[in-house]
Amino acid sequence: MTVLDRLKEAVGAQGFSQDPAEIAPYLEEWRSKYQGHTPLLLKPSTVAQVSTVLGVCQDSDTKLVTQGGNTGLVGGQIPLNGEVLLSTKRLNRIRHFDESGMTLTVEAGVTLAEVQGAADDQNLLFPLSLASEGSCTIGGNIATNAGGTHVLRYGMTRALVLGLEVVLPGGSVLDNSGYDLKQVFIGCEGTLGVITAASLKLFPKPEVSVTAFAAVPSPAAALALLGQMQHATSGQLSAFELIPRAALEFVTRHIDGTRDPLAAPSPWYVLMEATGGRHANLNASFEDGLAAAIEGDIASDAVVASSQAQAAGLWKLRESISESQKREGASIKHDISVPVAAIPDFLAKATPAVLALLPGARPVNFGHLGDGNLHFNFNSSRSGDDPAFLARWDEVQQVVHDIVKEFDGSISAEHGIGAMKVASLPRYKSHEELDAMRALKAAFDPKNILNPGKTVPPVLRL
């Protein structure tokens, strides 16, 4: 029996595919930057099947890439070198809800939207929120330590995971006793084990939510507004998103049902949200803080949503930026973070540095101002395809990442390292940090079975 036959047997007749048409959507990521190939797509439906698969792979030295919803943006989920591909989409059960402990245990293939819905059904909140939440899976969110729009209040995915079920190379299944090993697997991008289930932390559902869209003259003014609104709401801001004028124009141009919510254009905008209890007088304190910001020339105009529908419309403007960029044409993108206070200075230095390389490029720099995570993006000077522009990606990326390092930031804020950044990681991490990563990889995956060539740079031989 061949190795592929053993893997097919491990998952059963419904658990695999070699049909090129079925496999094709799994082999290309959303931005079409990475395309892969595989001899076999595995679709296990139980942890026992995953365990058997990894046992076969370990015994036969067969390489394996794990994929959730295929929404990753750095190529970590794509089998670039013909590895076997394991999809977690059929691991899609909600296992247990603990009302007293306010926890939810779900399998890795449950989508983020389904997790949110399961919490909402219990009048509770799972606060992780991403534009791709309808298709991204919780296993993928954990494997990349996803951030999203509510990190300011609730933290990264790491802060929301109470326990993990993980299958290691060889097939053994880890639980939560002993060392807090879950932290090793959160953000490991499928290089150390296959996450099959997670226990998640839920929160009381906010009784009051206030959403506003404000015009500001500069990133420095946006930063001042962040401080003002944190004080005004007693720290109850749950989201604070920076949006440039170019992004708003892209969205209103390409996304149906969107419009500019303010009468006059502004170079920058902020979308903010505050949540709390009904006795906190949040609406009044929020609007007082916003009015004071306008009086103090921190903001020039603002609209506060008067209904859930209006709030959803404002959020659609933010959540549609990536899709509108794609429709506008070629773009070079970065997912970086710098200290919050350094964002204006970073933008002032990094934006002209990129434009010196790409004259006429259109900056579309947006993101989670409250935690310093920016999507530092540039569209081509013209709409549509632009292969010559995209060919400059690596050159531009190094310039941006070098400036990020100057500001003591991170070249990977929430998207991961994957295939895109693994080669450049030694430029920005110390030998000691890289050695620690390699030691973990060797300890958990000594035969380099899982997601080889991603996230962990190889040792360079001279």
C-alpha cells in the first residue's frame, strides 16, 4: 500500500480528494500571490483521523500543510512544494458550552462567524472580529494569533484561548495539563502541530454600543483623539481604526451600498466604537468627548450612528477596504506594528521612502491605531494589473521593514510570517531568537514534517 493510500484509508471515503477541480480553490490564497500543488487533499472529520494521518506522515517522512479557511495572507497555508494538504473544515463541531465558566469549546474548522453566533445565542460575546470572519476558521485564527478590530479592548487571539487540543507529528494528542503548552502553538502557523479544538473565553454581551466616524487632519490628531476618547469613556473604547481618504474613495467606488458619511472630504478618518453597561451613561460621555475633540480642532467633523444599521454601515466602510483595494488593482501590502505613539513619525518617514521607490504609487495605510498595528499598503498608480509594480514587492518590503526595525516595531503584527517573510526574518531577529525558534521546531517536529519552509528560517550553511 502506498503512502497516499494509507492516508486515504485513515480519513475514509469522504475524507479525501484528488479531483483537480475540487482541490484548486485550496491551492491559491486570496491575493493570488501564492499558488501551490498537492497530490492529495485530506478532509478529516475527527481528531482520531488527524492523529492517524500524522502518524502515517511521521513514519513515511511525508510533508504536510494544514489549512483552515484559506484566508491567510502570507502563504503559510499553501502547499508550495507539493506537500499533502490537510483541510480542517470538516472538524466543525461546537463541542461544549460552559455557562458558569463562560467558555465555549469548538473544533478547529468552525468559522469565526459561527463562534461569534454560538456565543451570541447564549447572550455572550466572543470579541475576535475580522473582515474575513465568515470564512476564516478558529483554528487558523489561533495558528496565526489573529488580531482584528477589537484588540484594543480584548487583546489578540492569544488572550482569548483557555485551552487547546493539538495533534503532534507522530499522532499523539496534547491536552492542557503540565506546562502551559498552548502558548507555544498559538501563532506557530502549523509548524509544530495541528490544532483540532480550542476552549475559548467569552464575555458578557455589552448592553450599550456607540459607533462613530470622525474626520481628522492627520495621524497625530487621530492619536490625540484616541487619548481623548479613552479618557472620556473611562477606557471603554473597544475599537479605534485609522482610515485614509484613499481607502474611503476605493470603498465607495467599488463596494455597493457604501457612501461617504461626512459632507466634506478629510485626509484621514477614525472609526471608533465604545461598549459597556446600560448604567454607565456611555452615550453621553462618548458624545461629550467627541464634541470636545471637535471644539479643540482634534477632529473636524463626526457622525455618531443612531441605530445598529447605521453602525453596520460605518463598519462596512472599514471592513471593505481590502476588497476594494483588490478591485482597484495591484497593491503591495505590509502588516506591521510600531509603538502607538510612534505611528505618526513612522508614517512620515516610511511613506516618502516607499514613494521614492514607486513614484506615483497611492498610499492606503490603515489599521488598528489603538494597538499600533498598521496595514501599510500601496496601490499602483493605475487601476488594474501592473506586473512591473508587483515585481518591486521584495525591494519595497525590505525598505519598510528596515524602518519598522528603527522604530522598535514588528514586521508581522497579525498575519504571521508564513512563506512571505521567512527568508527576511534573520535580518530582524537575533541569532538567539532564531535559535530558540529552531529548537522548538526540532523538539516538536524533528523530521520537519509540518509546514516545512514556513515561519522558521533554516540554518544557513556557509
